[in-house]
Amino acid sequence: MLYLPHIVFGAAWLFAEASASVVHRPRSHLERSNSKAANTSGKAIYIITNDAQANSVVAIPIASDGSLLVDQGSSTATGAAGLSGLTADGAPAGPDSLFSQSAITLADHSAAGSFIFAVNPGNNSVSMLAIDAQDPAKLSLVGEPVVFPGQFPNTVAASPKNNMVCVGMTGAESGVSCATYSLTQGIQANTVDALRPLALTPAQTTPPVGPVNTVSQVFFSEDQRTLYATVKGDGNSTTGFLASYPVMSAKSACGASARSVAAAGTTSSPNGTAVLFGAAPIKVAGRAKKSADMLFVTDASFGAAVLSVDKKTGVASTVGRGVVSGQKATCWAVISPATNTAFVTDVASDRLVEMSLTDASIIGAGPIELSNGDPGLIDLRAAGQFLYALSPGNGTGEAAVTVVDAVKRQQVQHASLASLGLAASAQGMAILA
Ligand SMILES: *[C@@H]1O[C@H](CO)[C@@H](O)[C@H](O)[C@H]1NC(C)=O
Ligand SMILES: *[C@@H]1O[C@H](CO)[C@@H](O)[C@H](O)[C@H]1NC(C)=O
Ligand SMILES: *[C@@H]1O[C@H](CO)[C@@H](O)[C@H](O)[C@H]1NC(C)=O
Ligand SMILES: *[C@@H]1O[C@H](CO)[C@@H](O)[C@H](O)[C@H]1NC(C)=O
Ligand SMILES: *[C@@H]1O[C@H](CO)[C@@H](O)[C@H](O)[C@H]1NC(C)=O
């Protein structure tokens, strides 16, 4: 397998006792009950080209029936450069040029608008763009791209509650750094904080050699009080981990509260995980949410897991593991609001697998096979009952997004995006719901 030589035949020995107990079970009534979210469609999706000359954000509006309006799409330069990671044999990686989930993210500031943050791996910077309130395909830069410490930013998280953006770096100096942002002036360069190192063993190069032994994703918890980072082991002798950093609040002399992310975090390697990749925070109701965050996280070495993170200690433990049979690299995850289940993709399989948010067991009769000619799928997002999954192509096939009805479990559109300048280096997806 070209992209993931170590994962595919490595790691198996780590899980000699892997859960033979995972059963395919029917979806319960509760898991299906979110009817309010169904039949509302999103407004647009956003993907970065990660082009080494001029990185751009491609925006594609969504029609009321959930389909993509490719001919109304746009491309907006981020003002800085992309850069692809390298495969083990030294070639530019692609698909999965950044070995990450969330290379682009969206911050919803309700009436004040929605904003996009996109990494520029070639310039160690992040760009902020505003989405026009009338036209979701019209983007404009807010301020200049801002440089963060470390090299090769490949994942970005935004917290509208804290006006804070955090970026994960996976080059020669790897780690996480954060800054605050203003809706009118952009990311505030003078607030960029020191790199919180994330240990990669051995240390990476710039650009990094992946996909294993890299930073996977930075993201905020559902309540935006914790910043998380997933980090991949090498699929062989090192084990990946989850890092957690509490968001701190300090009152200034005049009573205003200033937020920052703690300089030191907690790392833990939940039992049975090794190559943690894409994550989605699970909404938890009632009292339970005070004591733990629940996370759905893929693991490229076997499938996905549901993790529980103790809010006091930041330590993660495994609640359930779902082994996806025949998988090559299950890396990206999203939760559908219509089904209240997770859907995961694999860079080497043209299919979606639906999994439980309770224990990561596989739901339904099995994978949703697409058979549309894509070699595999990477980043995906959800709005209403629809899922949008990116296949950047592999240099020969064209970049495309497949639109899938999550409730009916069937493809509704396979849209080529080559006309918008997307190719093998394309990565990340944000959605305006
Ligand atoms: C870790 O998981 C394995 C199976 O995957 C299980 O046998 C073992 O008891 C677990 N250990 C802990 C400490 O939970
Ligand atoms: C919801 O959308 C589906 C198309 O995906 C359509 O068949 C159905 O009629 C819609 N239902 C309502 C109530 O609009
Ligand atoms: C961004 O990176 C490119 C490619 O390395 C370089 O030519 C350019 O000068 C950089 N721009 C900035 C603003 O650093
Ligand atoms: C796995 O790790 C061992 C010990 O560190 C090393 O000798 C071996 O080359 C590694 N195998 C792969 C496929 O990386
Ligand atoms: C690229 O993907 C196509 C299917 O879309 C496949 O036929 C071809 O073999 C792939 N090429 C490589 C180099 O993986």
C-alpha cells in the first residue's frame, strides 16, 4: 500500500487481543431521533488547495437539496504558500498531503458572521478570512497571514467563545501554539504564544515524512474549555497520544477576562490505540458532561475508538474500539447531526463506514460502498442529512467531493472539483451549516 507502508502491516501485533467482540448492531431508536436536523442543508464547503505557489481556499455553495453548485464555486488566495509532506520514498504526499484533519476550520460568530482559518504549511502561517453574509462563496482576508512558532502547520482549531485560534505544527519543531483574533483585524500577531512541544520520535523534518509519527489534529472540546491534539505513533514501535490543555481565564485589573490555553498539558495513550488521527467531540447531555469529555477518534491502525477524557486530570481512557475489517488507514471522522452517528473515511478505500458514538461499533449492514472511481476519501464534513467527503485524486484521477445522504446511506452526487484548481495536494474541509 503506497501511502501507509507501516500502518498497513505494522501495529497488528499491538492488538493481539483486539476486540473480536465488536458486533454490527442495528441503530437504536435514540440514535435516530434527531429529526430536527434532517432536511436542512448546509450553505457551502471550503477546502484548501495547499498549492506550493499560492495556497487558496476553494468555496463551493450547497443547493437546498444538498448538492454542490460547482459552477458557482470560487477560489481565494490565502496570501501565503502551501507545502506537501513527503512519503517514505521522498515524493510529495497526496492524497493526504498534510497527514491531518482540520487543515481549515470555521468559526461561527452568529450575527457577527462566520470566519475561516486556513494553514499555510509553506510559510508557517495561518490566514483568517471572512465569509460574506449574502454569498458564502465570497471570502475576504481579514488582516495578514500570521506566522506561528514551529514548522509545517497542518491543522488548525478555532474557539469562537474564546476568540482563539490554535495551530498544530508537525515539522522539525513540532507542537501547538495559540493566538487570539479580532473579527475586524484578524489574528493578533502580538498574542501568538510559545510553542507547546509535541514529542515525535524520531524528531520530524520540514517538510515531514508521513503519514505516521506526525501531529494529526488540534480541536476544542464541545464546551471550548479544553484544547486537544491527537498525535500518531509510527505504527510499529511508538504509540500515539492525546494531549489536552485547559483553557484558562484570568480577570484583569479592570474586570475584563483574558483567556489563554495552559502552557503545559497532559498526554495519555488510551489503551488499544496507536495511531490516533481525526477526532469529533461527542455532545454529552446532563451531569455527565461536567466530569468527562467524550471524543470519537479514528486510529489509522485499526478503525476508531470512543474515548472518555477526565476533565480534572486530562487523562483519556478507551470506552470502546471498533475494528474496521479490510481497512488500510481509517483517518477522518465526522458526526452527522441527522443520524447522531460517526462516519469515517479511509484514504485507500472508496467507502464510508458508519459507527456508534457509544462504543465505536459498526452500524448498519456494513460500509457504504461508493464505486464512483475515487481511490479513497479523506476529510469529510456534515450538514443536515448530508455528508461531503473529499477525494483529492492521486495525480491521475481528478479531485472530487462525494455527497452522501447519511440517512438513506447512498450517494447523491459525485462532483469533480478539478475546474476549481483542486488536485492531489488538496486537504481539509470546513462547512457553513
Ligand atoms: C486493554 O485492552 C485489552 C484489549 O484490547 C484488554 O485485554 C485489557 O484488559 C485492557 N487493559 C486495560 C487496563 O483496560
Ligand atoms: C427531505 O429530503 C429528501 C431528499 O433527500 C426528500 O426526499 C424528502 O421529501 C424531504 N422531506 C421533507 C419533509 O422535506
Ligand atoms: C512563503 O514561502 C514561499 C516559499 O518558500 C516564499 O517564496 C515566500 O517568500 C514566503 N512568504 C513569506 C511572506 O514568508
Ligand atoms: C519496527 O521497529 C523495529 C524496532 O524499533 C525496527 O527494527 C523495524 O525496522 C521497524 N519496522 C518498521 C516497518 O518500521
Ligand atoms: C489512482 O486512482 C485510480 C482510481 O481513481 C487508480 O485506477 C490508479 O491506479 C491510481 N493510481 C495510483 C498511482 O495509485
